[in-house]
Amino acid sequence: MSDALVTEIRQLLVDSAPDPDQARPVMDCATDEPLDGVIPFSSLIILGFVIAVEDRFAIEVDRATLAQFANGQPTLRSLAAAIADRGGIL
């Protein structure tokens, strides 16, 4: 997992959120901190993030990837791993 990928994910989460101000705390959280405790990681944020990931990294987010994004307590590290696993490396 590269620092550049995590930085990109932070920005994608903020930019794709329905209310970027609510998502902005993700810019400063630890990579292993559960995102549910940092931002309201709602289905709208997940949907916007999925679309942004598909556009930015030109990878298809299938059901397995979506489950990996949303399963348990997603962190920046787990999101970066899911993207990198599918070839979305900066």
C-alpha cells in the first residue's frame, strides 16, 4: 500500500461525498482507524466512492469488491488494499 494511494483515497472520499464537509475528517485520520468512527460511512458515500474509484483507476467494482469496501469496519488501509488488489496502483 503506497502513501500516494492512501492520499488519493482520502481525496476521493471527500470529493465523492454528498456533503464534503462531513467527510473532511478522513483527511487526517490514521490509516487503520475505522472510517465509521471518522465519517458517516453511509451507502451514499460508498456509492460515490465506488463511482470515483471506477473513474479514477479504470477498474470495475464488482460485488466482491463492493463487499470488501463495505464489509466490517472499512479503513483507509483496507480500501487501499482492495484497490491495489485490482490493479489500481498509483
